[in-house]
Amino acid sequence: MVETSGLAGFAIAIMAAGKGTRLKSKRPKVLHEIGGRALLLHVIAAAKTVVPAEDIYCIVGHEAERVTAAVKATGVQFVLQPEQRGTGHALQMVKAYFELGGHTVPENLLVLSGDVPLIRPETIREVCEAHLAAGASMTILTAVPGNPHGYGRVIRLREDGPEVAAIVEQKSLAPHQLGAPEINSGIYCFRTASLFAKLDGLSTDNAHGEFYLTDVAAMLVADGERVIAVKAASVDEVLGANTIAEMMHLDAAMRLDSARRLMAQGVTIFRPETCVIDSAVTVGPDTVIEPYVQLLGATAIGSDCRVRSHSVIQDSALGDGVLVRNGCILDHAVVADAAVLGPYAHLRPESRIGEGAHVGNFVETKKTTLGKGSKANHLNYLGDAVIGDGVNIGAGAITCNYDGIHKHRTTIGDGVFVGSDSTLVAPVTLGDGAYIAAGSCITEDVEPGALALGRSRQVTKPGWVAAKKSARDAAKGC
């Protein structure tokens, strides 16, 4: 998502103080994740396309320190709402932050909800521009869902006009208003001076004993100020999540949107409904993603790759022409062009796989560089190793990197051949072109071009089996 220079005269307040009791979770509501990142981070990312981070104010309350720590890196500001006494009270805290803190009050204030992660930057900008064009004191973003029951309704002065008479909560709807289709999204744009002038007049005389920001609409209308409504293009983008089930509905919508975005860019995704693709993932054209693949975090995949079913790739970078066979797990790994992985390879953090290299069946790498054209095709563990170009690692060979206290490095030069079932006890260095005999335990450095054997001498006893059998038979006859 690209940040912009912002709309002049605007700031954004994001309400993120609630507990989310209906989630039945110890985690703050806005830190629950969909599409691979916290709800609040999605909203902040959308807001940063409209105004710079320093003009975004997150209103935090429940587990404020935890929420602040999770999103601090975005550069936004924070306003504390120590008691959660409603949406109106949240904006009262914003007012106090500006007026008592000596901060410059913005001309206009857009209010977003930290649990509405699908809100599009285009919609945010549309609300702000409509607000300015109408010279409104308040602009309300609305939507028309299939079933509006349970939502506050926006009552317009005229059915075909933009002006709003009031926002009425579900419990307060008059009989003739029960069929009103248009709901309040909880996203508003205010002329800041008009909003701040009304906040102290809010009352807690309602079913929940809270200060409702929605009451400001009727107060402004009563004073002859203009309140308008703008309808969102999509219902999904303004829906929040009050239960885990609702959150998973939003997650599915976001991931399907990610798949569609990638397919529009030339990526083939078979059975996209079976894939888990986070919103930040990028994939180059002509890459093929098979069913039941997970692409997570900040994963970036190049062009002309193929990722086969049941692979999970997290925060990793793949070059062009990479083949990831079935069931591979990649975590914070870097894979160069034309490499071949799997099936069932496990690349742990700081694995770097070189151009054209092969990491095969049940091979695990950790903090290891595998050079250009090198191969480790069967049943290997390669940890804390630097492996050169053109190296062949035989089946079952491993690096012993841990002595029980410290990790040690194995260094393997170019063109080395490591025989099957060899054990390389670090710290150890194998020089360029060295050969390691199968079944060896290597504990000392091997010079370039040398053959190293580290195993017991074979002993063969001719006729031993027959003699053993005769002795057994004789014992039975006693």
C-alpha cells in the first residue's frame, strides 16, 4: 500500500480502546489478526495513504501498552482513553489531547474504527472529498447490508438527498423506521471545530450509560449545520468483527481479494479458495500456485515459479524460476533463481539457497548458505554452515553444530563431495575439492583436494555364518 503526502487540513483518529468482550479472548480486539496482520495495522495502513503518520491518532485504552507496542513502529500518535465510556468519550479524550496539550487542532478530523480492517483508501479519500465539497460539519459513511438488523440506522431528510436527520440505534427505532436499510458504519468526517463544540454536551442518558458519538449528528442538525451521508461501494469494507466467526468472514474476504489481485497481475492460482495468502505477499507473473498453499507475512516470490500443494512459505524471498515441490516449509529464507526445493524440505531462518541449488527430500537447513549449483538431496541436516558452489552432500550427511553449550560453524569449499551418512563435527572446514568418504565422522579440517576417511576399519570373517550355525545346532543336540 503506497503512502501519500495526504489531504491538507485533515487528521485521522482511530478508535482502538475497546476490549472486545464478545471475542472471549485475552488479546485486545484490535490485535486479532486477519490477512496476516492485526486489525489495527490494516486500518493504519489505509489511513497512511491519506494523511502522514504524524497526523494519525490511535485512541488506546484496554491494554494500552500492549496495543501501543504492537503498532508503534508505524509512526502514529497515541491518545489514552483510560476509561472506556463510549465513542463520544473517546473523542472527548482527543479534544483534551489537542487543547490541553497545546497541539495544533486540525481543520477536519476523520474518525475510523480500529476493528474495520477492510476499509479501502479510496473510500477514505472519497469521504473526505465529499465532506469538503459539501461544506459539511459531519459526513457519515453508510452501507446497505442484506440484513440491517442490529445496526444503527441513518435516517436521511429525503430519500434521494445526502442530508441526514439523525442516526438511530436499533433499540430506539420507531416502528416506521424498522425497515430503514441504511446502516451507520461508525466512520465519520467532522469539521473539527463543530465536533469539539458539541462533545461537552453529550449525555449518558441511554441504555448503556455511555457517551455516544452518534448523538452529535442530531445536535448539529438541530443547530442548522449540514450533516451528510456517503454510501460505501461495498458492505464488507465497513463491517467490523465482534466475534471470531465474523472475524474469519473478514479474513476470508481479504485473502480472496489478495488472490484476485495476484491473478490480475498474471499469477495462476489453482483453487484460490483453498490457499492462505496474506495481504502483503507479492508474486511475479507466470508463477503457478497450486491448491492448499500458504503464503504468509512479507513473502515475495519471483516470476515463472511453481509452488506445489501443501507448502507453507513465511516471510521468505524466492527468485525467478524456483520450483517448490510438495510439502515444503520455508521461514525467513532466501532462495535464488532456478533453485529446486523438496518435496518436504524445511528451510529455517537465515537459510540462503543459491542459484540452481537443490534441497531435496526431508532436508533441513538452518542459518546455512548453500552455494550455486550445490545439492543436498536426501535426509540431511545442515545447520550453521557455509557451503560453496558445486558441492554434493550425500544422503544422510549432517553438520553437528551444537556441543551442548555453543553453536559452531561448518565451512565447506567449492566442489566438495560429502559421502552419504557422513557426520561433520563443527567447527570444521573442508577445503575446495575435498572428498569425504561415506560413513565418515570428520572432526578435523580437511585440506583442499584431500580424501578424508573417519570410520572404523571393516573386518570380514569368511565362513563365520556356517560356523555359528553349526555351533548352535550342536548346542541344541546336547
